[in-house]
Amino acid sequence: MAYLRAAHATAFGRHEGADPLSLMADAADRALDQAGMERGQIDGLICGYATTLPHLMLATLFAEGYGLSPTYAHGMQMGGATGAGMVHLAQILVSSGTCRNVLVVAGENRLTGQSRDTSVQTLAQVGHPQAEVPAGATVPAYYALTAARYLHDTGASQADLAELAVLMRRHAATTPGAHLTAPLTVADVTASRPIADPLKLLDCCPISDGGAAVIVSSTPGDGPAVKITGAAQAHTHQHISEAPDDLALGARQSAARALEMAGVGIGDIGYLAVYDSFTVTLALLLEALGISAPGQAGRDAAAGRFDAAGALPLNTHGGLLSYGHCGVAGAMAHLAECFAQMTGQGGARQIPTRPAHALMHGDGGVLSSHVSLVMEALA
């Protein structure tokens, strides 16, 4: 068995003077406090990569500075799927008896510690080294290709995609620590500066500083906890030029396996934590997961289905699109919000009905690597 004992995300945005290690330590401190645990109880450590600190041994570097002596330490790189992938590995470690308490942590100062050009160049390397990178493509350009295909195939509009950005901003407005909180309309999104046709500036997530930490344990402990009942991955390609015709096939595969492992169906899910680096990312994933019909994700958002008080609350902290995106910790904030909602710690943004089951889905690369996690509330 594996239990989520704590999940915390720092405020995202501008953290002058912070670095990945300090952001990770801040998040880890809060997670340990949340779980009522001491550092000496941690016997497993998994760290996400940081482009602003590309150390070959980041996990042991953090352990040394933070005062941990784990019997298992590991660093992971799976792009945007890293956060969920680390939790999947932690689930395996505690379920197998290898560890009792695993600290999963990530942090990065991409906003203040990395120039715009360096960020663009670093992230663009997910492209094919011969067929894509030499053409000068960027991550937004890769996702713009998926957006053009999505709009063509489904008949959805740019305004439909914009509804997802508006929803995330509305949720962020009620969340302390969110990077972007100013009110947003569909017209604002569609009129914002073009980045890579058909994506506009407000179809894209911001670059943030921040950190996040999660504790996965073999027992639920005495405080709030949720059970991890399903976890699965799928890796269909690395480069968008090699992607299958079904662009989000990996999401369908990993979610189906995770739900089967958990013994539930998609209709049993009461809360969604879904990766949203771009509005089209969120639309494609919601539809691949079987939540929305093809071309309908934005319209479902406009109809209120994914509101905090809607039928199926989604990313109630504001997601990557508005809470912010600081690399690996960005997606981990989705899990922190999921944990808060499932354990009744959502405060003013607590959803009306605490969900019995929740689904988190992470996406790495350009819809390349997928990790799905299913969680169950404890009685």
C-alpha cells in the first residue's frame, strides 16, 4: 500500500535570491510539518531535475544540504511528467517495502535565475536534433502544431481553447500564492500577442520560480492522508514529428491502466488534476482521458462543468496556466491542490463535495510521456 501523507507547493512567481535547493528545502519543510514527521524518518528521496542547476547528482546534493541520509536516492527527468513519475516511483518503493517514507521534491528559479533566451534554447532541445531543432522550433511552436491539428480535426475554435485559460485564471484568483490572478476574459486571450499560430500569449503558461514536495509512505499515519490506488505510464514517442496520429494516445493508455489498477472507472472520478502547459494541452488531455467529447473541452469549461462548484472540479488552484510553471514543481502543485481538496484542507476554495476518487495526469515533452495517478480518500 502507498499513502500520500503530505503535498505542498510554495507560492509561485518571483523569488529573488532563491535557487533550486532553497526552494526545495522550503517545500520539504512544509511537507514534513504537514505530515508531522522529522527528517530522520525519511529513508527515500526522489528529486526532479532543475535546468537552472543541472547537477549530475541533484538528489544526493539536496540530501547533503538538507540533512538527510536516505537508503534510496534518485534523480528523475521526464519533462512535465516528472512530478507524477516521481510519485509513481515512490509508490513502487513503499509498496515493495524498499522504503517506508519517501520525500519527493523539486524546485527551480526559472523566472529569476534563467534568461528568456536560455529558457527557450534549453526547452527546445526536446525537439528532434536533425528534423526539428535546426529549423528553430520552440516548445510553443511544437504545441502550436498540435493546436492547429486539434482545431482542424475537431472543429473547435480558438475561443474554445481560451475558455480553459479563463477557467484557470478564475481558479487562481482564489488561491494564495498564485503567479497570475488578474481577471481574464475570452476576448483578452484571443486578442493577446501571437506566440506561435494559433497559440496566443495567454494560451501559454508563465515561467515562474517555485518549489513543491510530497511525502509518500507505507502507512497513512495519524493525520490527513489519501491512498494511491492506481499508477501507470505510457511513452509513445519523443519527437512530435514521430507522434502517432492520435496525438494524446499515451494519455489514453496510461489512464486506462491506472484506472484498472484502482478498480474504478472515469465516471467515479470526482476531482481532476490535469497538466495544462498550454490551453491545447489541457483540451487534448481532457478529451483523451474520456472526460470531454472531441472538441468539447473548452465548451465544457464555458458551461461550468469544471468549476470548483461544478460537476467535475479541475485544477482548482489555477493550474500551470495561472498558478504558474517552474519546471518539475509546476505539475506537483496540481497534486498539492488535489491533496488539499481530498482531505478537506482547501480553505475558501474547498469544493462542495470532497471527492472519493481523484485523477492526476502529467504530460512530458510534446504529449510524449504520460503518467496517470488515481487516488482514493480514506474513510
